[in-house]
Amino acid sequence: MSDLQFKKPGMMSRRIVLGTTIGGAVAFFIFGIIFWGGFNTAMEATNNLEFCISCHEMEENVYKEYKPTIHYSNRTGVRATCPDCHVPDPWIHKMVRKIQASNEVFHKIMGTVDTPEKFDKHRLTMAKRVWQAMKTTDSRECRNCHNFESMNPEFQRPRARKQHLNAFETGQTCIDCHKGIAHKHVRDQLSDEELETIEAPNPEFVRKVPQLYLDGLARIEAKEKELAEAEQAAKQQSREQKIAAQKAEKERIAAAVASALAEYKAGAASSSDGAAATTGAAPSAGFGIDWSDVPDRKITLFYPGETSMEWVMTGKDHGGARPLMIGGDRCITCHDKETADMGKKMVTGLKAESHPQPDKRASIAVNVQAAHDGDNLYLRFAWDDTDHVPVPFVDGGKMDPENPMKLAVMLATDDVEYADRSGCWQTCHHDVRTMPDTPAADAASGSEAAKRLDLARGITKYLKESRTAIEVQGRRGKVRGGWDKLKSEEEVKTALAANQFMDLLRYKSGKGETEDGYILDQRYMTGGQGFEVDARNEGGNWIVVMKRRLVSDKAGDLSLAMDKVYNFGFAIHDDYSNARFHHVSLGYKLAFDSAA
């Protein structure tokens, strides 16, 4: 038998782990690199803006909406594209999202959203799907760029500061507030029940407030306090200068009078050709009050459009509904420095206004002062008048031709629900006259409520305390408001006795008339103790001073106590306007001998 010869295998043919040859391992390794590189190349090729808008469904709809937004173009030049917001960065989550996209390919083939009309029909469904995904992940894709820990409140508006702080403490996430930031707004198509569910805080998202945020908050609050103190000091200096100037003028006049008298007594002046000291009448100080020494507060009134109390309380209309209703936030907490911008949106018809007046001024800056003498309250209002701008939808262009200006003031205790935070907003409802859901005149006059209400001028303001029910959200097509849901006369009398009313004072410039009434089951313009007014238009400036006794025994009048704080709001009907086409304030506080 011949000897068997053993031939040593080559390097690439040697078997290693599990019988695999080195050559096979190398080939598999090379194949893996090619596969992985190709796979990732394909992934990235389908993960950019150009690929996303290669379908006309995307290019003709959401891409057009996205281009005008800050995510497409901004001052810093940072652009967030489709995958930045809609494709997760972590690999596993990215793969899951790519698999889910196969469903979108199916609908592309089926033509489910291949026209703008079809796209809009399904838009809310698609949006809710994205919102839910973002809510579940604590807005993960948002936080790739917008990191809570890097946020500096020094560069945020007061409203944003408060809401971001609330997000830390309660577990809110970005998508709760920032829906529609890059695409067409459809949040208003959700019911309030849906909003309550999808925007509810998640305790798992509660996070410690970063020290960086707290430091920034402290700095901006200190800066704002310093600016406020500087502004107050400047006002005080201005008042002191005015006082000094007035004192010097009085001394000059007194010296001139004394000199004239001395000359007269000395026989230096004759009645026919001698010098005589003359003085002009001192300008009216408003019931003898020296207003130059009374602190003032600038309050910007704004055009409110059709923003009724129901609108304010409905989340799909007003993003601040939850803080107002549940958190007890006052309107001024978020909006005190935004009123001019808010008025512009509404007067031009961009928001909550079906009868825009683009040429009407959107806001009025009013200097407000308050004083008392122990028996009377004095309120002084000063603001710039405006040129007449005809109302385009009214014959003659003037809603109230007899009155160039009307000024109304409302006072209330905390016994009126929401008066502590919304001023006089709780009197304005969606079904009062000139508002969207006001009933037709014949329908109103034929109702049972018409037997108790004065409907000569339509449905007037009223309070919730006088109604058995008020429809807030307009669910299932219901009319919002509750003008005809009157409580019994006895219940209304009980509410009146319990201070559940708004004390109302109004001045009408046409004939210089005053009206003193209140609002509860309807608006009453008489019945109060009355008040006095010193009003004048000087050089294009209105100056109105109201004098009202602190104590009254009339129903619907508040007796004002020196140790109490009252809710205060006011409105101006300028340029012959009427009804809701006025400028209004947010809710403020009135206190005696206090900075409250």
C-alpha cells in the first residue's frame, strides 16, 4: 500500500470557527461592508428634503406651507427639514419609522391624498397621528435642536417664560403648545375633550428646572424690575419738575401781583394807562386734584374682535384656556405686553373677526391715574384722539353719530367668577348683540326670556351668575352662550345682594351724559347713585376725570372699602363706534393707598 500524502491547505482555505474558511469570512466581511454601506446610503438617500418632496402630494401641500415658516428660513440660517422633525435619529427608531412609511407608499399608490382636496380631507387624521407620536416620545425630534436644559428665558416673552416653567414642573412637552408650527393649523378642528386628552401633562415628563434657566429667569426679572423702577423714578422726577415749575409760576404771579399792588398804592399807575398784572385762568386740575403728583399707569387697550368669554374658555380657540380655567392665571400674566399686537391681528381680520376694519387703529395707549379724598374715588384717563376712519359696513361710516367717544368703567369683587383674572370679559358672550351667535330679533322677542329682558337694543351683556347654563364650546352645533337660560327672579336678586354683579359707569361725550348701572342678568344703565365727570378734548388729547362717591346704598353699586382690592376694567368707544367695536383693557386691580 502506497503512502498517502497530506497536502497542507492554503491560507484562504483554512477552516476556523464553525468550519468557516478564512476566504469565506473575508468574502462575508466584504459583502457586509458593501451591504451596510449600500443600505445606509439608501437610507440617507430617502432621508432628505429633496426625496420627501419628490412626491407631488408633499410638494404641492405641506412643502408650500413649510416654506414661509421659521423652520425653513430664519435669522440664524439653521434649517430644519422633513426628516429632522419626522424621522427619529436613533437607529432602531429610525428603522421602525421607515417600516411604517411603507403604509404611506401604499396610500401613494392608491391615490388617497393625491389632490389638495383629498389631502385636506385626511389632514387632521394624519396630524393627530404625528402629534400622538411626538407626545409619546416627549417631543424627541423637537428636542434634538431645542434643548430644555439650554433654554434662556432672558430672550423669551413673559408668556413663553411662564409656559416653559410650567412645562418643567407639570410634565408638558413641546407638541402640547406648538402644533401647526410648520404646517397648516388644524388644532382648532379638535374638540375640547380631545384637547384635554392629548395635551394633558404627563408626570413622567416632569423634570428639574435647570439652574441655567433659573439664573436667566432671575436676571430678566431683576432687569425688568430695574427698568420699571427707572421708569417710575423718571415719572417721579417729571412730576417733581412739574410741581417745581408750577410753584415757580405761582411765585412769579404772586410777585407780579404784589408789585402791581405796590405800584398802584404808590400812585405809579393810573386806571387808564398804568400797567396791570393779568393772569390767565389756571387749567382745570379735575375736581381740584393735583394730578401731577399722582402716580400713573399706562394701560394699552386693544380691539377685541369676537373673542367672547366662551372663546376665551375654549382650548381650540384660545391656547390659554387651561392656564386661565385650571391654573387661575390672570389675562395680564401672558398678554399685558402683547395687547397692541393682539388688537392688530383682530382689527385686520387675521383672527376672531368677521367684519375687519384694517384702517381702524388696533390699540389705544391710556394713562390711568386714581386718587381719593376719603369720601370720593377719582379716576383720570388721558389718551390721544384719532382722525375719523369711516366704518366700511355702516351707512355714513359712523356707528353712533351722536357720540365721538364713550368711556365705560367696570368694578367688581371676587364674588363674580373670573372677575379676578379676566376683568370684564365674563360679561361678553357669544350670543350678545353684534356677536356671531346672537339670535334673530323675532326669535329673541318670541322667547320666554323676553318677558324679563329689555331687548329693545338686542341681547346685552350678562353674567354667568344669572344663568342656569351656558354653552361654552358649541359642541355638536349648539349655539354658544346662554342668554335665554335665566335663573329665577329670586335667584337673581340673591346674586345681586351677594355682590355678584359688575358695577358700571359710562360717560357719553356727545351731550356730556353719564350713566350709572350694573350688569347681572342684563345690562342696566340707570339705578346707581350717579357720578360726575370733567371731560375735555385738548389739542387732540382726551382727558376724562370721573368722581364717584365711595359709599352707596343703591342696588348694583359697590361700596368701596379702603382695605379691599377691587377688580377693574375699562373700555373706550372712540371714533363714533358702538357695541363690540370698541377698545378694551385686560383685568387690573384697584386698591387704596397701595401699589397692588
